[in-house]
Amino acid sequence: MRPVTTSGTDAGGAGTPRPSFDLLRYFTGGSLAVLLAVFLAFSSASSWLVHQAFVSVAKDQADSIVEDLVVLARERGYDRDRWGTPPPDVLRDAVAAELTNFTLSEFRLFALDGTELQRFASGPAAPAPLWQEGFREAAEGRIALRRLEAAPWPLAMLGLGALGEAEVATPVREAGRVVGVATVRRTVAPALGVELRVVPWLVMLAGLATLTSFGLLWFLIRRAARLIHAQRETIEQAQHELLRRNAELVALHRRKDEVLAVCSHDLRSPLLAVHAGCKLLLRGAPETGNAAEILHENLRNAETVIHLVDSLLDLARIEAGVDAPHRAPLDLAALAEEAAAGARRYAATRGVAIELERGEGGAALVEADRLMLLRVVNNLLSNAIKHAPAGSAVRLATRREEHRVALAVIDRGPGIAAEQAERLFERFSPLARDKRSRDEGTGLGLSIARQLVELHGGTIRVRSAPGEGAAFEVLLPA
């Protein structure tokens, strides 16, 4: 099996966030900016148009009102030659009625030299100074308007209110020529045409329609962005999972190479020794020495091969889930005695004693598979005997705690640094195959022991220090 190769990133860069295009944020910001700019430009243009229309209509209406008032004065016998004299009461009443009718607060007549000839007002207010600039424009035949009191422009633009108080200067003509100047003050509320009244409302409706369209589009974009975000997260999770699986495949590939290398070495060495011994025995040469010694060596090498094959088979069965524990009540102290009895002969050849120690706290009873736990204890005991110096003792202790039972195998061997102790449980661990002991192991025993203990819901741990031996402790639920 070969690892899968992925493109776009590697395992080392899996945790690095990738830059992503935030569709919702950029759409919202960009479209709002464009929408605001277009709306402001359109509103400003339409406002300017309506304003100019207001001013134009206000000027025309003021000019028409002045002309009507001048005609009214002539009809009452009050022509231009008498403008500087007091008007008759009948004219004053008629002008007052016109002021009220046209919402005028003041009507003044001036000679072309700026002399005020007549003033009609709807109230007792004193006359204001002459508006010089407007007077000059009116004297030249143009109508001038200035706002004296500004009203809320949006209301006026929509036709819902007046433009405010304004003063209009208009020329007074006679026979086609300007003979005087009239100024009026009024509340500017010109009657606009339908087209000019519709424009502001169209602006508002266009703005509302645009905002509504933008809202709907934003909602759709928001849903699309959420879907894209969810899909991106799914893709990223799948990519991380792929990278993790790829790393596992790489590790398995490397472990396979290690297994092949270790098995090739560990199987070939004893088989070569058996092969050489058999050739010597078959040759019958005198240099073969003691035939029984050769047979014993061949037997030991064959047992080594069998042990390695058994370990590989055990490992394969555990990983395949074939070796499920058949649980039954079991006294862990009795199991320790059984393992010690089977290992005493091997310990004697090493000059090592085995001591049993039963702790307090009651019977060390567990629900477990006897054969599996016996393999665990035999493995720990065999390792302890191999590493224990001659003349020392290996202790096999059991004890009962509140909710669990413990079995410890303690030796006085060379020990190992605490930071390296966890590596003992790795498959084919170079520490487990260390040649400091008198026998070299396969590096599988402790790994198998841990998996068998974990199948029972327990744990296995080691306490050790260089030169102080090691203590392997199995903890199982009581």
C-alpha cells in the first residue's frame, strides 16, 4: 500500500488558514457604495431640477401678480403718475384682498432711481431696506428671487410644503419698456405642473425599489455565501481528513518496511544457525563436537523463530479483532503464582529468583480472559528475568484497590530514563530490542501486552530510572 499524494497543500501546511473570498461582505460593501453614489447623484440632479422649477414658477407667478396689481391700480384710476400719492380707500381695500388671496405680506413700488413710491402690507411691520441687487436686475428687465426664510427642502421638493418666505423683484412695464420696479414678499408655494410634482415621488419610488431589490439580492447572496462557506468547511474537513489518512498511510508504509526488516533479520539469523548445525551433524566430522549441544542450540533457535511467528500472529489477530476476550471470574494472585511456577526454571538458568507478594485489601478478583492475561504476565516476567542481574530477585506483586486490581512485575535491571519509557510499548521498539540484556527480544511483546490489557478495559504503565530497575504495573477494573 502506498500513501496517497494530494495537491494544493501538504501535511505540514494543513493548519495554515487559506485566504478566502468573502462574497457576502464584498457584495454588501461594494453594492451599498454604488447604490449610495447612484442614489445621491440621482437625488441631487432631480432636486436641482425641481428647485429650478420652483424658482422659475415662483418668479413667473410673482411677475403675474405684480402685473395684476398694476392693472388693478389703473382700473381704480391710480396710474403711474399718482404712485407717489396716497391711494384711495377702495384701491387699498382691493389690494389688501389681493395680498390675502396671493399670500403676500408686502407689495412695494419703486421708481427707477430707487425711490419708494408706494407700499402695501398685510401687517404693521416697518418697511425693510431696498434689496439693491434684486432692484438692479429688475430695473434691467429680469426677475430676481431670494429666499428670506428657508423651509424644509425635502417637504417642499415633494410638494408637501412651501419653499419658505421669499422676496421677488419684478420689472413694471408700460408699452414694452421698464418704468419701475415692484417687490413682493410671499410664502413661496407655487403651483407646479404634474411632471414636476411626479419627479420627486419617482425619485423616492426608485430609491425604495432599488433598496428592495438590493435587499432581496442581498438575501440571496447571503444564502449563497452560507452554502459556499458550508461547502468550503466540508472540503477543508475532508482535506484535513485526507491529510491525516495520508500521514497514517505513510506511517503504516514505514512500519511495514520496519516489520519486513526486523522479521527478515530475526527469522534469518536462527534459521541460518539451524541450517549450519544440521549440516555439521550430517557431515559427521569430528570437529562437530558434542552433537547434543548442537541439537540444543538448534532447538533454541527454532523456539526463537516459533516465538516470533507466534507474536506476529497474535498481533494480527488482535488488530483484526479476532482475539476477543472470553471473560470469567479470575483471581489475579493465583494467575501470578501460575506464571511464576512456569518461569522458575528459566529464571534458575539466569541465577534469578522469583518472589511472590500478595497485598492487602482482599482477593484480587477480575473479570478477564485467563489465557490472555497469562500471556501478559508471562511476557512481563520473561522481560524482567532477562534484564535482572544474576543473584537478584524479580518480584511479582498483586494488590486490591477500591475499584481496581493491580499486578506489578519489578526487577533490578539496568532501567531506562522516564522520558523514554513510553517508547517501550511501540512495535519493534529499538528499546525493547536493546542488547543490554543477555537475550535480544523481538520488540513486539510489550506492544501485544498493552493491547491485551486494553481489551480488558485496563492500562499498563512503567516506572523506571537508569540503574534502578523497572516496575511494570497492570491495572484492571475490579
